[in-house]
Amino acid sequence: MFELRLLVPEDNVENVSDALDALDALSVSVEDADAHTDAEQALFGEPGMPPPKEGWQRSRVIALFPTEPAAREAATVLEFQDFFNGCSILGVANVPEQDWVRLTQSQFAPVEVTPEFWIVPTWHEPPAQARQVIRLDPGLAFGTGTHPTTRMCLRWIATHGLEGQRVLDYGCGSGILAIGAAKYGAARIDAVDIDEAAVESTRLNAEANAVQLNAGLPDKAEGRYQTVLANILATPLKLLAPLLCGHVAPGGSLVLAGILERQADELKEAYAPYARLQVSDSEDGWILMTATV
Ligand SMILES: C[S@@+](CC[C@H](N)C(=O)[O-])C[C@H]1O[C@@H](n2cnc3c(N)ncnc32)[C@H](O)[C@@H]1O
């Protein structure tokens, strides 16, 4: 395998990437050419900071080709294009053969939620101390357990237990929280998401874990639930306040994640007409907020 490396200014990245695709590159990746230098640019904005940028000022574009002549030919073709003005070829290099599947798999180790509760990819054996296991492989939908917000929700489920409950997972992604709820005793579970790929992924993951649940688009959520889980983000969570609270049965629990520590007060305010939210867990700057409704 051979990689062709290019230095490309911001405005030319799309054209160069498209051309490399058209030239049968096996893959094209784009990274900040100034990463780890003083000129490194943040791509995500924060309140009070300059707006986020669409791209980096200078990108390193790396295209993979099966042979050295194919990589060199692609470089030659690119050099003759108008949009290549300002770009430069950094070189063509041999990439040592790797077992890509094994390499990808090795990056996903079992994740500990509690000492007894683990999320384990299918190619791993569960750790000896695991009493509850969710089998989950990285897929298209969010929720492999590697993110603190997911882990905090699962920890809440494991420590509170949901024996016999009707549970709603709103924004289910991979379905990981719904599956966790089933493992901890929930009797009936609805898992909903605006993304159809997430709904499909939830169905497949539930099947792989021998868990019964109803997955669908948000209009599948119906009536009241003893526990409503929603790991989305602060802004949608604020907008969804009346809807989510309306789904919690009297005396039931609302569990919200996807919230940064500094967003706690705005969430409390948005939910104040319906519930008294409190911070009940935190990890890496993210918080879990819960209420009894
Ligand atoms: C951060 S992921 C959480 C996935 C999983 N529940 C977890 O805890 O790992 C948020 C999910 O919410 C979905 N989502 C975002 N806005 C939504 C909305 N307004 N209604 C329903 N789902 C939404 C997204 O498609 C995404 O799958």
C-alpha cells in the first residue's frame, strides 16, 4: 500500500479530495497540517470565542493507493489541475502492510461501567468479574460506552435498578441505555431516535443481546414511564423539557446526560416548571442530572 501526501490550503481541500476519490484512491483523509504547533486551529466553538471554522488553514491530505505507480500517477494528474494552485506534493511513501481489522479491533477494549457491569466487544472475552455484560461493537450510531455521558447513565441504571419498570430511552443511538435498562430488570422498554440508522442499530444490538424492546422514531414514545433516560445535548434537552417530563410517571425518574458542568444552571432553569433537576454524577467535565417528577 502507498500513501500520497499533499499540503492543501483551506479552499482547495474539497476539490483535491474529490479528485483523489475520482482517481480511485482507496481512502482519503484530511488532517490539520499545523497540528501540535502554535498555529493549530480549534474546529469547535465555545461561547465567547471566535466562531468555529469550516476547515483548517492548511490541511495535510493523505490518499492511499494500492501501488506506487498509481499514487505517482495521481500526483501527476493533480498537478495539472487549476484547483491545485497553492497545493504541494509532500511525497509518496510505502505503508507497511497491517491487519487493519485487528488494528481497529484492538482500539476497542472492554469498558468498565461498574466492577460488575461491562461493555464488551464481540471479539473480546468478558472480564472474569463481570456479572452483567452488554455485547456491543462500534457501528454507525453513537453509544459504545467509551463516552462519559453514556457511562454515567449506565452507572445510574446499575445502581438504581429498574426491576419491572416501563422505561423510555429518548435519543437511543446504538440502544446501549435501553439494553442496559433491560439487563437491570426493566420490563417494557421503548427506545426512540430521530435518526433511522440509530433505530436500526438499536434493533440489531438488542437482538445480539437477546433483549426485547420497541425501537422507533420519537412518535413511538407513548404515555408514562417510571424512568425516562435521555443522553442528547444541552440545547435539545432544554427544548424537550415539557415533552420528556410529560412522559415521566408520577414519582418516576428523569435521567439526563450530554450536559457540560457549566450548563447545569441553564438546564435547571429550563426544567424548573416541571421538575427539580440536580447533579448526581460527573466525569471529565460532563454531568448527569436527575429528578424525581
Ligand atoms: C449522544 S447520542 C446518545 C446515544 C445513547 N443513548 C448513549 O447514551 O450513548 C444522542 C442521540 O440522540 C439522538 N437525537 C438527537 N436529537 C434528538 C431528538 N430531538 N429526538 C430524538 N433523538 C434525538 C441522536 O440521533 C443520537 O443518536
